[in-house]
Amino acid sequence: MIVSVYLAIALEGMSDDRARASDATDALAQLIEELREDRRALAEVLEHQEEQGGRYEDLRRWFAAPSLMPLDSVGETLDLVAYANLTLFTRNSSWTMMVAGGKLSFVSDRALVTELGNLYENANERIEVVSTRYDDSFIRLTEVTAQKLWDIENGRLLTVDPQSLAVFRNELRSVGSFSQYYRELLGGYRVTMDALIVDVEGYLQARGRGT
């Protein structure tokens, strides 16, 4: 009788573990969908930042010689720069739910868990900090400094004061350099994300959950 009771308890525990492992797999299937969405967003941000980098350089060149600047091109480029500012802020809800629900302990691949932790607890945190700093620099450039120099409605310079122009060019250089650094950071992040997507897909496929 005692052996039967212990056996029943053991079998129940095994059943519970299988259910939890299945729940963890379901959570990973949801997580990878978020990763794919972030990967698509990353591609858009990189393309946008490449375009912005060229615009910053054009504006620096034009504002170095205000008497020769092509006003129509300057106005159009300033509009394009200010129209949109794409930066990356990743989705973390599936990861947060997995951690809060204790589901990571039921992912049998410890290396994959470490890889996930590195992305969500380290790489994503850094991306968010840098994205926020870039946004702040961009807003100061377009909504403060540029507004003092350029008449948006009439497409003309408001001042040719050398100091004011130098301040704007310096900010253009600073934000342009920041954009370059940001693109390099995102390029490295893309490699990390691509590797993780492949590994999560492999884990899911091994458990009959191909996506």
C-alpha cells in the first residue's frame, strides 16, 4: 500500500512537470513571435538611420555656407529629418511573464535560457538606454536649435549669425555621430537577435512546435 501511494505521488509529480514544460514551450512560442516583430522593426530603424545620417551631412555642408545654400533643398531635408524619428524599443512582455511565472526552470536547454537572459536583461536594456538618449538629442536638434535658425513656413534662414550657425552645425555633427554609433550598436544587436531566433526555433521544432 505504501509503495502504491509513493508511486501515485511520483507519477502525479511527473505529470505536473510535463504540464509545466508544455506551458514553458507555449510561452517560448509566444516569445518568438515578439522577437520576429522586433527583428522587423530593427530593419526599419536601421534603414531610417542610414537615411538620416546622409541628411545630417547634407545639412552640415549647406549651413557651412549660408549664402550659397539651396533653400528648397534645405527646407525639404529639414522636413524629412523632423518628420519621423525611428528608434528601437523592444517588446518584453513574454519574457516578463515567463520570469514571473517561473517557466524558465522548465526550459530544458540551459544554454538557451542563458542566451535569452543575455538578450532581455543586458542587450535590450542597453538598446533602450541608447535609444532614449538618441531621442533626446534628436528632439533638442529639431525642436530647439533648428527652430531658432529656420523659418519653416517661408523656407528661409532667420539669422546668419556665425555663432548660431556654428551651434547648429555642431549639434548636427553630434547627432550624426550618435546616429552612426547607434547603427553600429543595432548591427551587433541584429546578429545577437538572429542567433537567438534560430536557437528558439530549433528548441520549438525539437518539441513538435515548429513555427
